[in-house]
Amino acid sequence: MEKEIFPLTHRRLRSGRLIRELVNPLRISHKSFIQPLFVEQGLPQPREITGMNGIVVETTHTILENIEHNLKQGINKFLLFPVPSKKSRHSFDFSFAADLVFSLKQKYKNEIWLATDVCLCSYTESGHCGILNLTGDAVLNQDSVEELSRYALQLAQAGADCVAPSDMMDGRVRAIRNRLNQNALEATTIMSYSAKFSSQWYGPFRDACHSTPNSIVLKDRKSYQLSAIGSSDAISCAKRDEEEGADILMVKPASNNTDIIQSIKQISNKPLAVYHVSGEYAAIELMAGQGLVDRAKAHLELWSALDRSGADIIISYAATQSKTWIENFEY
């Protein structure tokens, strides 16, 4: 009986390093990455973040060393999270964040692109992203939007290249855009967390920003963030933010929502950022620490999946390493 010969219709394209490089090139670039930065007011020395290998909350002095290191690694785009020392129920003091932005932009000018997160979770006593009502069982949308737009204005006036509202209040993009325009800050970019899910993957971030919800009545953010199980309003939220003036849309978390990334790219021509969040980063780092994955290869694999899904911009805690890892990728 003649032995059947199976044609190598697929394996021919995997047979060597150079042909793998040719037909499946690594298309991501370090120029599309944003590195998050945490800076806490009054912190005497950097503070470790639970589960976040290599990532710390910086002081106002050590943040400069961090930025210098990133610039040497080819990373010049940052997302800043200022952590104030004082919390209150309302009437927030944004001067620390504004002063920090001003000092960084005065030092680095156009050498860096600085986006600043716009949210109230680090400012509120409740840890929520907006102002609670008197009974503590609901976040007040309009009152919160007013404070968020005031915060965004101060950041833009201090020199932020981009403001990034992450609160998921209705109408906050329009309010911010209007306020910026009214103050001759039309050039300030808005990167909106347009599809931000109420997720289990934010734990280390909340440790970094002291922003875990602690209200006795309202114990989570499900009343204003998207359902992590469903996706019915994720696309409509992206459409709304684009119509209200967002320049860049965002999906967060990233790896669980590649279907949302694809769907948004089909209905919008706006640049789409994805945030590979603290819990996602920590999962890879913890496995790498146990020798279960190769750290660089695991991050690259995930980033490539996000790129294939339609991401134009990747916000990652490992962005610092992206240029080196991409250049040294082995096919």
C-alpha cells in the first residue's frame, strides 16, 4: 500500500527564522506605547505596589529619575496619576497635580508627551470616582462632572498635553471639551476612557492610588462603570465620547475585551488606546517570577494580540521595556 504523503501547505511558512520573520513580522512599535506613572504628595521615598514587580509610587523627586530612565529606553509618552495627601467629600484641591504637571512640562517641554488622568477616586473619602449624595448610596453625575471639568482645566493650564477622564460619568467629555475651548485650550487632547469596565483586574492600581471604594452603602463601581460580563453599552459609550469631543478612545482592561476593541475600530476612525491594567500586568509578572513564562515573550504575545484586535496605542506598565524587547525578539 502506497504511503500517503501529507503536503506541507502551512509548515513551509514556519520552517525557518527568516521566513517566519517575513510572513509574521512583529508589527508593534515602542513609539505606540504609553508608560503609566504614579506620584504621591508628601511621600518621603518610593512606595512598593503589591504585585507590581518593578513599579513603584514615586516621590516628586524620584519621578524625574524614572522619566530619565524611560527616555534612555526610547519611551517619551506618559500617563500621570497624581495621588494627593488629602481626601475630602467634595471641594477638592487639585493644586498638587497641577504643580506637578507644570514642573514636569517646564523641565522636559516637548521632550515628553504628558497625559494626566482625570478622576476623583484618589480625592474622595469614599474612594469613588465621583461625589456621593448625602445618604452615600449614589454618585451624583452632574456635581461630579463639574469637578472633573474643573480638574481637567487646571491640568491643561499647567501644561498637560492630554487630559484623560477615567470616571465614566455621563457627559464629562463634552463638559471638559467645552471648558477647555472656552479657555483657549483647544489644542489640549482628550483621551477618554470610553469603554471602562467594572473589573476585578484593578487591585494593584487601587493600592497605588489609595482608591479602593470604602463606602458603607456603595461598595463597588458598578453603577457607573460598564458591566464586566456584558458589553451592551460599550460601543454606545465610545460613540458618545467621540461625538462629545474625545480625540482618542480607550478600552480598559485590554486583554479581556478584544471583541470590544474590534467593534469600536469598525465604527470609529479615532485612534484607539487600550490599557493593559495593573492586574493583567501583575498576572504575567507573578508567573514570570515562578518561572512559568518568559517575561518578555509573554508581554510581547499579549501586546501583539491587542495590536491584531485593532489597538493603535498600548498603555502598559512594561512599556519601559518595549523597545528593547521588540528589537531583541526571536522569531
